[in-house]
Amino acid sequence: MMDDFINIDKTFEKIIRMDARVTGREFDGCSFVHCDFSNTVFTECTFIDCTFTGCNLSMVKFPQTGLKTVTFKDCKLLGIPFDEADPFLFAIGAHDSTLDYSWFTGRKMPKTVFSSCSLKGVNFAGADVTGSDFSGCNLDGAVFDNTILKSADFSSAYNYKIDPQFNPMEKAKFSQDGLPGLLEKYDIRIS
């Protein structure tokens, strides 16, 4: 079923394609439900307005693949190098998903929504997440280095450590509970 070169408005349910190679396929308006694509390499593919729900995409690679308005809901996305995907019109969103140890280095992704996600150890170095929403996200060990955080919402995010000196963050939102994560390098006590 996924072997068609062009797939429009299709639903793929319970597809298991672990350790596979998928090349030159286009998915437009497609839904993927409870699929397992762990360790799969999608090369030079295009995903436009697609939704993944309850899928395992751990260790997937997207070299030269377009992710254009792709939403992940309740998915497992461990260790994915999103920075290898095609940067043209790159736009993803994630809800109730685990993206631990993934990379977004240098990626322009303004207004991205990460809602109630685990983002442990995720590398955002050099990324532009202007206006992005990190509501309810666990950012333990996430890397923010020269990351543009302007107007980003961290008000209900937790476990982050961000150095304001090295990350532009004008008008970003933080809760008072998150202040220690912004001031850690100063070794001061907040009570």
C-alpha cells in the first residue's frame, strides 16, 4: 500500500515497516495510525499535511525529506535527526509525544507547538523557535545554545536550563517556578 509513489488522503493503519528504506514517495493529507516505522530511513520523500497518531518512529531518519505541516500525536520519536530533513517549508507539531534525544540543530521552526511532550536531551542549538509553544514539556537536559527563543512560551514547561546570555529570548514567557533554570550558572539561591 505504501509502495505507491503518490499517496493522497490515505489512511495507513497498523503498518509495520521496521528497518526499512522508503525512497521518493509523496504523502499528501495522509494519516498514519498505530504504525511502527522504527529504524526506517525515508529518503527524498515528502509528507504534506500528514498526521501520525500512536506511532513508533524511534531512530527514523528523514534525509532530504520534506516534513511540511506534519503533526505527531501520542508518538514515540526517540533519537531522530530532524536537522537532516529538507529545510524548505519544514513545519512539525507534537502533542503528548516523546522526542527524547532528537536533534533540531540549526533548524528554522518558528511557532512550533510541542504540547505535553518529553523533550529530554533534545538538541535545539542554533535553532529558531521564535513564538513556539512548549506547554507542559519536560526539557530535562535539552540543549539551548545560540537558540532564538523570542516570544516562545515556557510558562508551563519544566526541567529546562537556558542561559539568557547565549540565547535571544525577548518576550519569551516563563513561570516563576522556572527562574532557577534561567539563573543556574550564577549559583544563586531562590526561595
